[in-house]
Amino acid sequence: MSDLTPIAVGARLAVLRKAKKISYQAEMARLIGVELKRYNHWERGRGMLPVEQAVEICRVTGANLDYIYLGEMSALPMNLVTLLAEQSPEIKGMLG
């Protein structure tokens, strides 16, 4: 799943947010200290997420930069992988 396009990164942000039971983009924006409009822009794939905010998303969710930018799940905690699989049929299929 090594796709660094803004659309792919945005899709991973959405799955990650929902997996962590952060129902609204506004809540994630607040947690990482940005305006809702900026966060919405990234999650919709309309621009690349800056590293500084990606680090904040990692802090809030327990994810890592490899997952956010590349879709690499091998270094994620297993409990987070399980939560992601519950939100994404693609991830569930990758796990078997």
C-alpha cells in the first residue's frame, strides 16, 4: 500500500481517525492544534499533510509516520492494526 499521494494519505487519515473513535474531523483538528478547514483539506486529499501535523496525529493516535505517509503497517501496535481493520475492508483483506 505504498502510496504517497495526498488522496491516499487522506484516506489513511480518515480510517485512522475513525479507528480511534474520533468521530468528527473537528475533534481531530482540535487535538492536533489546527483549524478544521486545514484538517479537512488533508483528509480529503486536497493537499499534502505537513510532517509537523503528522507527528501530532501520531501522538494522538499511536500511529507512525510510515503508516500515515506510506501505508506501512508492520511497525504499528497490533491493537491499532485491529482497529484499522475494523474500519477498512482493504486492511482487513491484507490481514487474511
